[in-house]
Amino acid sequence: MREPRPERPYGVDHSGGLTARAVGKTYKGRPVVRNVSVTLHRGEAVGLLGP
């Protein structure tokens, strides 16, 4: 049985998180993503979909 989580205060907590800048990716030698930057705050999730 799990212990209950402590209650969180209302509002957004911008402490902590992840920042990625100027990210690129190649696939079979071909650039498919160029110069992408993203900042995620605690609790956020982002997905990148493509063909």
C-alpha cells in the first residue's frame, strides 16, 4: 500500500526543469531536425512527432 503524497501548493513551480538548445538530429545521413530549442518546467512533458 502506498503512502499518500504530500499536498502541493497551488500555482506553478518554475524551479528545476530542463533546457535543451540548438538540438539537431540526422537520420541515415540526412538532417531531419535542425536548431530546435525547448525549455520544460517541472511536471511538463513534450513530444515531437514526425513522418
